[in-house]
Amino acid sequence: MNYRKVLVVDDEKTDRALVRRQLRDYEVFEVETYETALGLLEDGDIGVVVSDTNSKSETNGFTFCAGIKISKPDIIFLGMSGIDPGKEIDYRELYEINGADGFFIKGKLTEGIFLPEMIEKAIAEHSDEAAVPNPL
């Protein structure tokens, strides 16, 4: 698993470009649908997924996240949405319940570089979890 490889899932080209701009030091792959994303994840060693909540798919970002985290629990998953900031806590909680490592509102993409820090924090948390011995 390569945490320098990031898959961005969003049906909006402009939003994918904003994410890509945040991740200058990463190898970034872009897709519009969850189905296309699944194909790339099966075939590659992508370590990070940044996904919109709504895409041109029959499912949603929460369900997509849950499926990814079941099949590939070591992947870092960050959810994003263009929602009203007043709903941020609800979306953050829904992503958390489904195994996401973080969530942000798309509007923040223009406020400064923060995604690399989110990714590094999630990697550190995964490393800490792996270092804890299983009591069983």
C-alpha cells in the first residue's frame, strides 16, 4: 500500500482539480464514479481515497467508504462534500460510523493547503493502531 498514491473520486472536474492542487507532492488519480474507483483500487497499490459524498453512481460516499474499509482496512479514506457548513457535524459522524479517517467541506479547498496534513495524521493513527498488541 502506497500512501503517496491518492485516488480522488468526484464527478466535478473543478473539485478534482482543487484536490489535486492540494496534493502536489502525491501521485494523484482522478475518477468520476465509485465503480471506476473500485476497479483502480483492486488493481493498484493506492493508499489514500478522497471521495465526494455524491457522485454519478447509484450509491453514496458513506456506503462506498464502508465497502472500502471492509475490503481494504489499511486505506486512508477522507470524505468530502459541498454541503452547507451547518451539516458538517452530521456528515462527519456518518463518515466516522462508516470507517472514514476524516471529512472536510469542499469550500475549504480554496482556503489553504490542509489535505497533506490530514493524510499524515491518518497515517500516524493507523500506525498507532497497528502497534497496539491484540489482547486475545
